[in-house]
Amino acid sequence: MSSSNSNSNVKKEAKAAMNKFKMEAASEVGVNLKEGYNGDLTSRQAGSVGGQMVKKMIEDMESRMQ
């Protein structure tokens, strides 16, 4: 397997994992995301999803430090 093919597979897996994480965060804050385009979200909704994602990442890092 060539290096560029290997990187492509990693990118696909990382993108899928990030999309799953985003959908979970949206669900936790009550924002209904759909697959694909979500440009109809309000700034508040988009911000709450992003904020929840950051909160979860910080919680994960804190738990790893203990």
C-alpha cells in the first residue's frame, strides 16, 4: 500500500469520526443536524454545537491527565 493511499484512508476515517462527534454534540444540545448541508442553522445553533464539541474535548483531556 502506498503512502498516499494510506493517508487517504486515514483522512476518510478521521472525517467520519469528526462527523459522528459533531452529530453527537448537536444531539446533546438539542440541535437537529442532517447529513450534508446545514447552512440553515442559526448562528446560535452552530455556536452551541461547536461549544459542546470543545467542552467534550476538554473534558476528555482532563480525564486523561488524572
